[in-house]
Amino acid sequence: MKPMVAARVVVVWLSLLTVVLGFFGVRWVLTAPEPKLFPEWNGDALQVLGRDGRWMITHLENVADGKIARLPEPVWVVESGGVRFTASDLAQFKWVQPPDSFGDVFSSTTGAAPKTGAEMQVLYFKAERARTKVK
């Protein structure tokens, strides 16, 4: 094979490889990461399941009406089995409707707890670890 023909073949293959890798790279970057925790209804209780780790749930959100409940104390999820919020737990929380855009920040209104089966979101943080230094 002549050197010019071989060079063209190499350039074509490298170009195709670059296009294919670029396509998959863009797809990978644009794909939203899967959440580590997710809520689902189990009877009349909201169960929050997920991957093993140290997760701290701070708020629950009713997607249907936008009301958010701040938990009185953060709830730790350590195992994939998760935690359960019973209907009576949910009724005890103060469900707040955040203010509209450009509204007074303190003009939120309160509302009722979500009904069983309502679409919910969990707001949570991953706990980072720092150990004491050994001298």
C-alpha cells in the first residue's frame, strides 16, 4: 500500500473513532445522574429507599402542589432498606408553599400533608467523612 493511501485510511479511521467517542461522551455528560435515594408509597407510608451510604434527609416535597416540609430533625438513611414516614408522621410536619417568583420571601402559606400516592421528592445530602489525624 502506498504511504499516501495508508495515511488517508488512518485519518478516516481516526476521524470516525473521534466522532463515535464524541457522540457517546456528549450523551454521557448530558445524561442526568440517577438519584441515590428515591421515595415510593408502601400502603399509606412513604418509604425512602436507596443505595447504601450515609444520607441525611432534610426536607420532603409534594411535587403536585409544590409544598415542602422541613423535617424537625434530619433523618439518616444508612442502609438501602431506607426509612418510612407514616401518614401520621407526614401530618405532623408543617407543609409550606414557597412564595412565587419575585414575591415576599416570608409570604409562604401552609397547607395539608400530601395524600397517599402523591408524587414526592426527597431533599438530602451525602454525609462526608473526616477522621481525626493520628500524630
